Amino acid sequence: MSRFTLRIIIILAAISIAGITATQIYWVRKAFDLKENQFNHDANGALTSVANKIIEISKTPSAANNPVKQLSTNYFVVLVNGPIDSNILEFLLATEFEKRNITTNFEYGIYDCAEKCMAGGNNISPKKIRNRTNISELPTWNNDGYYFGVMFSGVEANLLSQMGIWGFSSIVLLIVIFFFVYTLFVILKQRRLSEIQKDFINNMTHEFKTPISTIAISTQVLKDPGIIQFPERLLHYATIIENENHRLKQQVERVLQMARSEKEDLGLKKETLDFHDLIHEAVKNKSFQTGNVSIHLNLDATTPFVTVDKLHLVNVLYNLLDNAIKYNNKNPEIQISTIIQNKILQVEIKDNGIGIHKENLKKIFNRFYRVPTGNLHDVKGFGLGLSYVKRIVEAHEGKIIVASQPTHGSLFIIQLPLAS
């Protein structure tokens, strides 16, 4: 699947999900508004019926207009012309609300307009728990008579609880969106891994093909019987074969190193060693003795004993030194320093290479990652070295830090706990 096709699919899928989500929100809101309107209609009908029954009981003239006024979403007031008995009012309210299936908790208060004071009230719940009313103030009306107010608590929560199918469909939609995003993430990750694998295979083919071709050509020259008459040419081609064989061996070893480092159990054979000895061993590698490579040692740490796997730690140092030489467009100068701080051995490897851009610093320890160099292939490798370095250092309960700027070289800091 091409990058353009994948991008179109992602955009269309995102638009579809957004459309479905917007539609769901719209209909849920519509359903809630219908529930709310139905509740207001039922509450008005119940309170009107209660007002008419109170007027009938008290034998007072009925109000000319609708006695029920809704002051807010959950607050209603009802005007009656005669006195109101709280017990009768409570009974009538509970009866009318039950008829209309209004199960929301409510509290009521009775106001005497003549005396301008509260004349009663209570808090009613489905379990008939009686508490002191919380309606401490009711609006003052310029009217001789009584009125009562009813306030419903938790109206929205009660209405939402009645929207079972809409809640279920919303949860299903959220699950679908989650799995869509997760699937998309997996597809993108697999595509990235596929691209990395493809680049790795192409790179590995190039890395192996060059020395193999060189060895094949040198072998053909050596098969010429007349070459024995030219010892210098014989030695030259034999040296080429040896160097290319060594190069192949190094590349294979790096691939095997990473394969081993990916195992949960690295099988580390730890022993207490002087880390300075490991540095000297890594520096003595003959590949660093060719060309104009300058390595300066400032080993100031006293008793730098650490408990490590010798083979892996020497390989870590070798990888860092090798990178310092490869990623350099002038005569490499490498400085290795050691200090001890708070029972931690700190090893600093600084070079004068081409450096690393800030946006690439966080990626250099990723497996197979290589800093982009355009279409050039002037730096050999698989992008495995630094990933292996980080894996091994962390396996020794250590830490690796990198600081770098383009054209100003790089600084790698390895921190390892001292042997107890």
C-alpha cells in the first residue's frame, strides 16, 4: 500500500468517525431534550392537579390563570388562594408524581404571603426519608394567599439514567473509536517496521555485497599462475582479502550482537574489573590504529572497579569509538575521560565529528535508525550499534547520555555503578 493511499484511507476514516460521533451527539442531545420536555410536561400536569385538589379541599376560588410557574429547570412554584396543610400537600404531591412516574427526589416549601414567612416544608425521597427542608427562601409575591414551591434534585442525572439505549450505543461507539485508533496505530507501526526492515535488508545487502565482490575479484587475480612472479602484488591482494574478511566478520558480529541483546536474558557473565583496563583493550583494536586517528586518555578516576560483562562492555566502547571515527569528515580526535561522582563511574567519550542535529538525538538509540544523509551511502553500518550500546548499559543498571551539535562533535556519557 502506497503512502498516498494510506493517507487517503486515514483521512476518510477520520471523517467517517467524526461524522458518526457528531450524529450520535446530536441524537443523544435530541433524546435528552425530549426527556426533559416530557419531564416538564409531567411536572406541570402533576402540580396543576395538586393545586386544583387543594383549591377544591379548601373551597377557595380558583386562579384565573395557570397557577404553576416554572422559574428554572428544576424549580416550580404553585399559587393557591387558601391555606395549605403540609401533610395533605405532601400526600398529594407524592400521589401525583407516582401517577406520572416521576421518581426524582424533591423538596417543597409553603409560603404565607400575608405573614411573609415559611409555613412548612419537607424533603421527600423515594424512601420517604424526612429531613428539614432546604428551601429557606421563596420569592415574595404581592398577593394575599399561599403558594408552595417544589424543587427537584438530580433531574439531569435521573433523565440520563432513563436513556439506557442511548448510553449503551454511546459506549459501543467509544469502543469502536478506540479499536479504530488502536488498529490505525498498529497499521502505521507495522508499516514503519516494514520500511525499516526493507531499508535494513537493502543496507545489509550493500554492506555484504561490496566486500564479497572485492574478495571475488582478488581471488580471480590470485588464481593467475603468473602472479607468483610478483610477490608485492601477491601480498597486496592477500591483504585486501584479509581486510575485507575482517570487515565481513565485524558486520556479522554486529548483527549477532543485536540478536543477542534482544533476548530478555542476556546471559551476562559479570565480574569485578578495572574499567580502565577495558578502555585500553578497546583502544588497542587495530582498526583504530589505521589512519590519522588521535585518541587521548584522561583516566582520572581512582579505583574504577565495576561489576560488568567484559565482552559486552568492550563491544560498547568499540561501537562508540567506531562511530566517532566513521562520522567524521576530518582527522578524528577522540578524548576519553573518567571520573567518579557519588559512587558512580562516569565515562565520557568526546569526538570532533560531524555532530548530530537536535531532532535526531532522541532517535539515535532506536534499532535500525541511522541519521539521514540523503542519497549518500558514505557511512557504513546497519543502525544497530547505538541500540546495542543502550541495551547493554541499561542491563548493567547504568545510563547513557548524549549531547551533540552539528559540526561540533558529540559527547557520549556512560554512567555505571561502582562495585560494592
